[in-house]
Amino acid sequence: MAYLLTRRTRLLAPIIEMVFPARCAGCGHRGTWICDECSPSLARLNPPLCARCGVPTSAQCRCGNLSRNIAMCRSAAAYGGWLRRAIHLFKYEGEPARAASLAPLLIAAAQDFPEIDVIVPVPLHSSRQRRRGYNQAELLAAPLGRELQRPIVRLLIRTRSTDQQAKLDAEARRRNVEDAFQAPEPRVVAGRRVLLVDDVLTTGSTLNACADALHAAGASWIGVLTLARDV
């Protein structure tokens, strides 16, 4: 059953920060997730942007890589530099508390979206979430939901375990996640305007598959928001 995320994440935040002390993703300096010297080097994706794919108009448009069911994409910054390192630490090296420093970037990038009904984090397979201990997309989505005053709802499930996308080329990524997502409760999805949230958009295979599943369940509009993307 789809359900709202609880306030458990907020309650556990102080404990998580004690277990996983902060270190700068740029220079490694202890005591902060990103220091004042490294922070300005972030390659933000500022206007003018393509209205649909969200890539700067000075770069190659990526609309052709998107599912026809995705109406609009936005990302905070290019996938490189300290942000790339921060996302790697966040996802793969057990630093969930890093979400607190990354979420404001996501919130800023969300301002272009029209009215939405619900925020949907891209799900992990249950086996991978047990190993990792958390879903990074959910941790990013929680502060966004509070800012936008919209519910975070698990409308999607991952129906099978897949290989890590980062290890695959573009075509293998597409095959890897093909039909890997499902919206098990169409009545909850039908007619709703959905904002999909994830950490990175590279080839778009995962987000395309998620959008297709939501569209099949009756979502009326689907947007995509990520921290970073390839440009």
C-alpha cells in the first residue's frame, strides 16, 4: 500500500550526524559537508534552460532522451566536481546525513515547476535498500516535501532487482530497468500531478521507466527533479 513517509527521518537526523561526522565533499575538511572555499565551484544549471529537458540552451538539448510521458525536467547542477563526489559518498559510502546539505539545492531547482499533487522518490529494490539502510531519493525528497507542502508518497515499487546503472552503458541501462517499476495502486495515482525525485539524471533510463509506470497507472502529469545531471 502506498503511504506517506513518517517523521522518523527527522527524528533520527541528530543520531545519524553523530555516527557519520561531516566532511567536505570537495577537499575533505572535517566539520562541514561542503566548505565555503569549495562550494562556489558548483556548476549550477541556470537559465536560460530548455523548457522541457532543463539543459542550458547553450548545450545540446536532451529532450530526445526523455520518455514522452515526462513533461518537464529540472536539475540543480551539472554532474561533476564536488557534487559528483558528494553524491557518491551519500549513496555508496554510508553518509545519509549528507542529505541535509544537498536538499537545499534540490529545493532551489524545484521552483520552476507548476503545481503538483505529490512527490514520489524513485524506489530502490527492497534487497538493495536493506543493504544500504536507506533510500537516498527519499532522504532528499523529505525536506522538499516540507518546503512545497506536498506529501511524499511511495506510489512506485521496483519489481525486480537490477544491476547498478552506473556500471552500464546507455543501452544496457535501458534494458536493465525496462519494466522494472510498477505503480501497484492505480486508484491512488490516477489524475494526480506527480514530481519524481532522484539524485542523478544521466541517460534517463531509470526515470523514463518510472514515468512510464506512473503514466500507465493514470498520472495526469509527470515532472522530474534531480540534484545533478549530465549536460
